[in-house]
Amino acid sequence: MTSETITATAAGTWKLGDLEINRIGFGAMRLTQDGPAFAAGAVPSDRGRAVSVLRRAVELGVNHIDTAAFYFSPLRSANQLINQALAPYPDDLVITTKVGPGRGPSGEWLPHATPEQLRGQVEENLRQLGRDHLDVVNLRIIGTDSIAERFGALARLRDAGLIRHLGISNVRPEHLVEAQAIAPVVCVQNRYGIGAQPEQDAFLRTCGEQGVAFVPFYAIAGAGGEAGAHGSDSDEVLAVARAHGVSAAQVRLAWTLSRGPHVLAIPGTGNPDHLAANVAAGALRLSEDDLAVLDSLHRGGA
Ligand SMILES: NC(=O)c1ccc[n+]([C@@H]2O[C@H](COP(=O)([O-])OP(=O)(O)OC[C@H]3O[C@@H](n4cnc5c(N)ncnc54)[C@H](OP(=O)(O)O)[C@@H]3O)[C@@H](O)[C@H]2O)c1
């Protein structure tokens, strides 16, 4: 697969509310440091390389970038890198951010934000990105508590024009029901990929039935999570990759996209070659036989 000639349009499109995007996007979490995300004493990324990855992503047709104000290392902020690389922003670029438990100035995780603090986080994202509204804001949660109060606070910011569309992240089906009763939800961003939480499949289908995008994170990193991809993969994924002349990471991305037209990809990387490969994965068409093998691996929780 000739990565450099394939653009994000190959993956097809989806609408987040009124905002049309290519289904292959980009996650900004890996841009701010080399190695694991959120690590104490992380080595800051090379600024020029991070900026060039973002610009190359847009050149390759990526028009959906996932970010957060809490994506930072000691010397780099993902939002500020996005601002530096891409402002003035292309008209079709959709930037999705997330609010919820934030991080203090030294990087330590803080408890859940109160409704008042959520407004502050929205304003922080606006300042860092240099925008006067946010395209999509996910309420990211930890735990299983009701989200009504916090989601209601974001719905008021949406009514005030600071936010165009709302999503939710790290959530269960009951949270979607709760949120939909307050304001429209355009996306659910949850951990998902081959073998990762097969119990998410029913939720993924529910989202599709309701026209809500399902946006997996750690689709490549899998069990590696914050630490990132570990470099080895299962025999089944490697066999499918070999048959198509692509990488295991590309197979993992193509498989998530095969789960429904409402499933988006936001692969994260600070590596320009990986960026091009991830965009090219949108052109990979897995056969029925490939899907049977990978689906079975997934159901087994591999
Ligand atoms: N809502 C939430 O709670 C939440 C949680 C986590 C992440 N997210 C979002 O989801 C996005 C995706 O998650 P992610 O970035 O952790 O995971 P990912 O895309 O599943 O995997 C990233 C890892 O895979 C490597 N990688 C990427 N492309 C590759 C390729 N083509 N070949 C080989 N290795 C490759 C990266 O290393 P290199 O940098 O070396 O390529 C990194 O180690 C994040 O960027 C963030 O925007 C949201």
C-alpha cells in the first residue's frame, strides 16, 4: 500500500451533527512527549516534528483532530501545538476536545471537575486553540456516577454558543440515555479495538442505531494503553497484515472501521511515517475471510 498517495477521504465520511469529517482522523495525545503519555518526567517531543506531523495530517486530508487541554508534557501542550501548526484553521477542520478530570500544572491528575470548573476548562481549550467556539466537546468521566449535572453544565455552554456539539467519553450505555435526555450527543469515545472489551460491541451497535458516532481510542495500542503500542501482535493479525502487505497497526485500524459506518478512527502518533500509514489504512478493504478471523479473535478477547 503506497501510504503517501492515499488520503483520509479513502475511509469515507461521517457527520458529527452538521460537521462532515473523514472517518480517519488524528489523536493528539502522542504529540507532546516521546514514549508513554502522562509519564512523570516525560521527554518533551521535538516541537518542529510535532508541528510537521499536524500539517502533514491536514495535507493528507485529515479533518478531525482529537485533543484535550490535559494533553501536555513538561514543555509541550497539544492544543498549543495544534494552534501553532494549523491556525488560521481550514474551514473544514473539526477539532474535538474533552473535559472532565483535568491535570494540575505539574501533571498530577485532579478529581472530577465541578460544573463551574467545566466552564473554566472549556475556556482554557478556547484560549489554547485560539478559537471563539469549540466544534465538539466530550465530557470524559471516570466511574459510573450520574453525569446529568456535568453534562447539563456543558449543554448550557452549548446553548451559549461556546460549544457546537457534545459527546461523552469512557461511558456506559446508561450514560448515553441520561445525556440524550438533556441535549443531543454526536459521539461516544470509548476504549475499543480487536480484543479490547468485546462487551462494548452492543454499545457500539446502539450508537449506530441512534446515529451517534462511536470513536475508539487505543485501537492500535490495545493493552499497551497509555504506554503505547508494544511492537508485537497476535498471529492472526500478522497473517492478515502479511496477506495485504500492510502492518498490524493498519489491520487494527481497518478492523475498527469495519464495525460500522459510524465508527471513526483517531490514531495517535508523533511519527510521520506512522501518520501516513494510519491514513492509508482507510483504503484497506478486509475480506469476509479476514473479518471472520479477526472477529473471532476479538470475541476471544485477544
Ligand atoms: N477519551 C479518552 O479517555 C482517551 C484516552 C486515550 C486516548 N484518547 C484519544 O485517542 C487517541 C488514540 O489513542 P492513542 O494515541 O493512545 O492510541 P493508538 O492510536 O491506539 O496507538 C498509539 C500508539 O501506537 C503507535 N502507533 C501509531 N500508529 C502506528 C503505526 N502505524 N504503526 C506502528 N505503531 C503505531 C504509537 O507510537 P508512535 O508515536 O511511535 O507512532 C503509540 O504508541 C489519542 O491520541 C487521544 O486523542 C482518548
